[in-house]
Amino acid sequence: MLILRRKKNESLLIGDNIRITIIECAGDGVRLAIDAPKQISILREELSEAEQSNKTASAPNMDSVMMLKSLFSRRNSSDKAEK
């Protein structure tokens, strides 16, 4: 990890085509301007973590899927036996 100290209106470069400029320094935060190509995704970390959490939550747990399949199979078998 690289740690830098920058002042208001100072920039840093990442590669040849990404520039991050300090716009404002306040007591509890910093405002940044990021100039990067459109094809590069820029996302706040907490949004990225929330997105990953949502993907994990929406993915089926295969053990649960197999248990449900087993329960439905047994139920269908007993329904057929009663007829």
C-alpha cells in the first residue's frame, strides 16, 4: 500500500490515464475528483461490498436446494401411492 500526503488542488496519477485531484479537505473527509477513461469502473467500496453481499445472498445454497428436491420427491411419491 502506498500512502501519500496531498494538499488541496494537488493530484496523483495512476498509470498514464487516471488522475485523482484533492478538491476539498474537511475535518471528517476529503472530496476527490477522479478523471479516468469511461471503461474503468469507479465505485465506492461500501457499494461494492453491498453488491457482493447481495450476489451471495441471492445465490441458492445447493444443500437447501437438494433438501427441497428430496422433500418434493417424497411428497409426490406419497401422493401417487394414495391414488
